[in-house]
Amino acid sequence: MKKICFAAALLLLMFCFSVLPASAKEYQENGYEYSLYGKEAVIEKAPNVKGHIQVPEKLGGFKVTEIAGFAFSKNICESISIPNSVTVIEGQAFHKCRNLKKIKLPAKLSKISYYMFQDCVSLQEVTLGKSVKKIQTGAFCNCVKLQKINLPASLKKIQSNAFYKCFKLTNVKFGNKLTSIGSRAFYKNYELKKITIPSSVTKVHENAFEKCDSLASVIFKGKKTKLAKGVFVDCTGLKKVKLPAKMKYIPEKTFYGCTNLKSVVLPKPVSFIKAKSFAGCESLKKIHLTNKVYAIGDGAFKYSGLKSIHLNKKVQFIGNSAFAGTNIKNLQMGENVLYIGNKVFASCTSLKTIYIPANVKGINANAFNDCSSLREIRVAAGNKNYCAKDGVLYNKSMTKLIQYPLHKTNRSFHVPSSVRTIRSNSFNDNNYLRNLTISAGAIGNYAFQGMTKLRTVRITQGTKKIGKEAFLGCRRLSRIDIADSVKTIGDYAFSETNIRVAHIPSGLVKMNANAFSRCDKLSAFTGGGGRFTVKDGVLYNGPMTRLMKYPPKKNTKSFTVPRSVKYVSSEAFDRVSHLTKLYFEKGIKSLPYNCIYKVKNLKSIVFAGGTKLKNGEYAVGDCPKLAVIVGPSSYPIRRMAYYASATLITL
């Protein structure tokens, strides 16, 4: 059996050798290293010389037909002439010939191989033969000084990155046999000014002309040429474009960042404008949508210069941020619009009025964010899902308040008694309302955030939930009446307000200490009961095992933390004004990071004898007058004194 296996292996080895080329032996002549294949010579390595190189037609009496990969790599020559006997030049043959300025390629060469002239940073002029059908990937990549190249009529394909970063290339003329332009083929061709895509081209691939800053005019001769996404991304000089006549959709990011594009005529068959197609087109003031357009993708016109747009009757879907940041003043949507997505009109600072058609089924909570000029929202009478009253948007039954216009100038507003929910972001950043009465069952997250003129809020009986950051940043809000029916107050709900006294509802079940974070004018808590206790104006959890918040403006110089308290919440003593002495009973076990922070007049902290603090090393921060910390000589207390730059007196 072993003999049979050995014989089979030997036969296989003999077969492998029998199919090798006739000769692979290398020879030398006049500085050239070459190999022979039959009666043809292949240049493996060229002489490294300055000036001009004339590639010989024959070596050793054999016709030179091929130049191998890397044959001239890193050569210091300045120009090269290649005889017409050469029909094949392999990839990277002239890789990093940094002094090469000019080259004439042979007439019968059918392809410019991959990365053939990569990093030839001095190359200015290339003459291609009339037989070239394909320019492969990266062929002229980083030829940063290439100014002139003749693309022969025979050329059929330009592959990806073919002319990547050819900064100086000014003119490219495509022949009528070209069928494909690869992805990023002309990426960052800064001097390219005008291109005409012949009708023979069936597809232009992704980002083919991305960042061609000077490209001002593009004309498609063909009717059916297909574009991949991002073909003209960041072509900031583009002003004029004629698209293929039978184009059915505008691909994603087609004209993204084309800041000088002023007008575009959409082909009649276009039915879908995909995501970010015209985003950042700052000079695009208006666009006429064809009668077939039924969908506008996410961010399609985001931060463009649009001032007006007419949405035809067939438009059904408007994607997220589709018109965000534009200059649209008034917008009337077609009657077939079904859904309005997230931030569709966000930051449309010129939008004054908006009309919601009868068939709209869904409107995202953030659809009108930061529309600082929006005064009125109107809804078609036949809409089964939404209605408007006094310019405010509600669901049909008026149980949910969806959007209060940012520029509605009323100073007072009473939420209708029918409303059970105030949607997230519905009032935020309105700078006119001063007085607000709320009877809704639930107040959404961020609902009133950033209302700089709001002074008083009355939350009446029946309200059960106040969402997170609901009143965050309402810096003039000094009075808020909270009904005892409220069960939940979200994180940072009243943070950064001007509240003087905060009432804790008796029915409150859930609230974190940060609900009143950075309320620097807060002097006392009132109310409490059940899961939260208020004693001497200070807020605790129900059993008083945790001190949650000491009012920053409480007019007391000395305070003793009750013996029942074992824990202190973050920011418990944040920015307290009057406190000079803080005393902890021995029950305290843990003090979190910076729970005593920027207490500007604090001079001493005292821990009772027998205190067994488990952690608290970083409890004190930025208390400039703190001179002494008194307590047992435990590691947490010693480190606390060290980090607070205070003297430690041990008991």
C-alpha cells in the first residue's frame, strides 16, 4: 500500500513540473534583468538611472513583450518611452517613481494595471495607446501633479480609485465606449471643472467624483445611466447638472455638501429622493418635485438653503430630518402624506405656519424641534388622528398635547382639562410663556425644557408623572405648585431653575435627589410623607436613612446630620451658601464623590467619635474656606482631609 501511495505522489510531482512555463530563468543586459518565456522577453527589473529611459525593443535578441510588476518601482528616471512590442505591463510596474514626469505607453496595451503609477508624485503627462480598454484600480492613485491624460475611444472601464487624488487633472474627456466609472475614481480631483458622461455609461459607482471642488458642470448624455450613492459628495463648486432623463430615484447623498448648487431639474420618472441627497446644498433655494415623488428620505434636504417647496399629492412618506435646518417659511403638504418623521422640520427657524393634511397617521414627537418662528399649526378638518386648537397640536380626542408652537406669543396657557399626557419636547424653548397651569396625568420628558421666561407653574390634582428634565433650564421659574397626586418625578426634572421652595407631594413614590440639582436659590423643602420625609426644610428618604438634598439657600450656619442617616446622595450639599459647620453623627457610613461641593463658607466638618465611615475619600470638593476636619483616625477620613487640603484633628 505504501508503495502505491509513493508512486502516486511521484506521478503528481512530475505532472506539476510538466506544466511550468518553458523558461523562468533570469538574464541581464545593459542593466536590465529579464526572463524568457518561449521567444519573448519579460523585463523584471529596469536600470535605476536619472533622465530618460528608452526601453529596448529586444533583449538578448528576443522581443520584449511584457514589463513585470515593480520593474521600475522607486526608479529615479524622469521620462520613459516604451516600444510597441510591449503588450502587457503588470500592476505597480512604476510604483513610487517619484521623479517620473512623462511617459508614453505602447499602442497595443489593453489595460493600465492596478496601481501601475501609484505615488508617482511628479508625473504630469501620460499618453495612452489606442487599444486601452480598462484602467484598473488605483492605476494613477496619488499622481498629485498629473495634468494631462488622453483617454482613448477604446476605453470601456475605469475602476475604483483610478485617478484618486490627482489634484491637478483639469480636463477629462470620456469616449463613447465607456460603460463604467468606479467608486472614488476621481476622488479629490480639485482642478477638474467640467465632465460629460456619455450615453454608453451604464453606471457611475459610489463617490466617483467626491470632493472635486472645482467641478462646476456635469452633463449626462444617456437616459438610463444609474448612479450609486454619494457620486458628487462635497463637490462644492458644482452649479449645473443635467441628470439622466429616465432616472427613477435620486440616490443617497448624491449632492451631499454641494454648497453652490443652485438648481436641479429632476427627471420626470423620479419617484423617490433618498437619504441626504441634497443635504448641505446651501445655495439650493427651491426645487420642483415631479408628480411621481411618493417618498422623501431621511435628511434629504437637511441644512440646504430651501425657502419653499411644494409637496405633490403623491408624497406619502417624509423621513427623519428631511427638511431640518432649512429656510422654509410656509409649507403645505399634499393630502396623501401619511407619516411625519423624527425632526423633519427641526431648526427650520423661518417656518411660521404648518398645515397637517387629512390623511396623516403619525407625527414624531420631535418633528418640530427648535422651530423658533413657528406660530401656528393647522390640521385638516377631516383628519381622524389629529386636531388643532388655538394653533396647538393635539391628538383627535385632545387627550394628548403634541406640540405647542415655539413662537406662540401668549404669556399664559392653561392645558385643557381633557389632556392626559403632555408629549416630550412639546413646549421646550418657548420664550414667551410666563404662567402655566397643568392638569395632565403625565408630563413627558423634556416637555418644558429651556423656557427662559417661565415664572410660575401650577400642577393640579390628577397629575401623576413629571418626566425627566421636564423643566430643566427654566432659569426664571421661581414658583411651582405640585399637587399631592404626583407619584413620579424624573431625573433633573427641576434642575437649573430658580425655585425658592419645593413642595414634595405626599403621594410621591419615585424621585432621585438630582430632581432639584443646581437649584441655587432653593431655601427649603416642604410637604413629604410616605417614601420621602422633609424635616427642618431638608429632604430625606422616608425612614431618614439617606439625606437626599440640603437646600443651597437654607439660612443656617450650622447643621447636624441626624443619627439615623447612614448615606448621603450625590450633590446633597452642592453649592450651599450659608453653611459654615457640618456635623455628622456616628451613624454615617458612606459619602459619595463631591457630595459636599462648592460650599463656599464651610470652615469645618466634624465626625462624631465612633464613626465608622467606609468610604468618603473624595466627598469634599472645592470648599476654599474649609480649614479643619475632625474625626476618628480612619483611612477615609484621613484621605478626605488630604484631598480637601484641610487639617485633620483626630479624636
